[in-house]
Amino acid sequence: MTKRIAVVGSKGFIGARLVNALRGAGHEVIELDLPHIDISTFSPDDLVFGEVLSKIHTFSEVLEGVDVLFHLAVMNLEHCKKDYRGCIATNILGTASIMEVVRKARIKRVIYTSASSVYGDPVKLPAAESDPTMPLTLYGATKLASEKVIHAYSNNFDLTYGIFRFTNVYGPGQVNGLIPTVIQNLIKGEEISITGTGEQTRDFVYVDDVVTILRRAVDHPMYSFVSNLGSGNNISVNCVVNMCARVLDIEPLIKYAPMQEDRNEFQADLTEFKRLFGEYEFRRFVDGLVDTVVWWESKGAGH
């Protein structure tokens, strides 16, 4: 069934792919992106200057008749470390502002991209949605707060939500994060800085798998839920660096630095995910990594 869908954060790494996938499935998509809006003051009466819009509209007009809103807009981890006020304004107040627009526009469904950072250093592995949430970073704290804001709106108004706690999403088109940094530094012949021993683990999930599940969540399940979205596997930072080096056939130059505010290990429990979406075969990390390296080489990284 064709739906009218709004995507906040439509130009980002995941958002751009999601927009293309939704349109490919026949949905009408409204793009709202941070270069055009400040979500910390997002209001039904604000004006939108969007490339996809033929003229200036208010958000109330633009979102009229929207069935589902995807909220992907966020200040990322690295920027949050440098700008705590901006982090809180964008990630918490921004979410509250979006939910107020959702309420006034009578949108019935919100899908929010949270993060596994909400768990902090998990009490056990793999980490499940029912486990304690004690974020170690301000970024993780704002993600958890946003989850609570969305739940509160759902509890008080006629709307449902889907909250996905992303693990480490990677793939072609990503320009920030561990894997892009490692690939670029290898190609440029520059030193790779690793905090701690490098034996800390992460759960990496390929971007196309993430988009596939987000697209499915438009239609099923229609009740509210919170679910991890990762591969269910973990891999060490050292292993990631060495695999990138092998794919590129370049000897890595590694420097180890003191561990910062970070967790030691992470792996997502997919029990709830499978209950919601059934069995799903995630792309093998090495295959996704090869595609990512090829993309960077095609971009002429390091030249």
C-alpha cells in the first residue's frame, strides 16, 4: 500500500539511501534535512526551504496527510563531544520539537533511529532491549532521552512508534566513523590512532541491511516497539584495521592512545528483532567492507 512518508535527515548517509528505497517501493516521500531546518526549533509554523519543494510552505502544510515520519536527524558522537549545548539542543529538544509537529499534524506513526550507545558498557553480551541503559557519553544520553520523549508522546496521543537501536552502521557513502577514517588513512599512508588496546569490540551492520529493515517497518509491525538493529556479531577494532589493510594490500601504521569514555565490548541481542521481523541474513562484514573500500577508491581518497 502506497504511503505518504516524511524523512527528517534525508540527505545523510542512511537517510539518502532510505529515501531512494521508499520511492523505489512506490511511496511518496517528503525530504526534510538539516541544511534547511533547525530541528531544535522545529515548529509547525516555521518555513521550509527544501530543494524537493516547488515553493515555500509551512511544516503544517508540508506534512499534511503524512502517514509515517522517519526521524534520522542527529548531532553525531564526535560533534557532541565538542558541543554539548548543540548536542542537547539538536538531539533532545529537536526530537521534542519534531514530536510536537507530529502531534499537530496528526501523523500516526514515527520511526526513530536510536543507538546502541544507550546501553553504555552493557551488563552482559549480547545486549538486549530489556537490559539496563546507562550511557557513557552525552550522545548516548541524548539518544536515550529522545526515546523517552517519543514514548511519552505515544502514551498521551494517538500515535505509534518504532525505535531502532542501531549498532555501528557502515558502507559506501559513509564519510565519518571508524571504517572511513581507517580506509582514508591507509590510502594516504597516514597513521591510524586507536584508543585503548584495540581489542574492544563493535557490532557492525551494513547500511543496505539497515535500510531494508527500516522500509519494512513502514508496514509491519504497526504497534510500538523498541528493537536492536545490528548484525548480532562482534569484531574488534584491531581486526577492522587489519581487514581494511588486507583488502587494500597496505601495511597499517598504528598508534595506540589512552582509552576515552567508551565501552569495551558490544554485541546486539537479536531475539526481539527476529520476533518482529523474522529471520534475516545480514551481509557478511568482509563483503560489505570490500564494497566500502571500492567506493572510497572510486572517490580518489588520498589524492
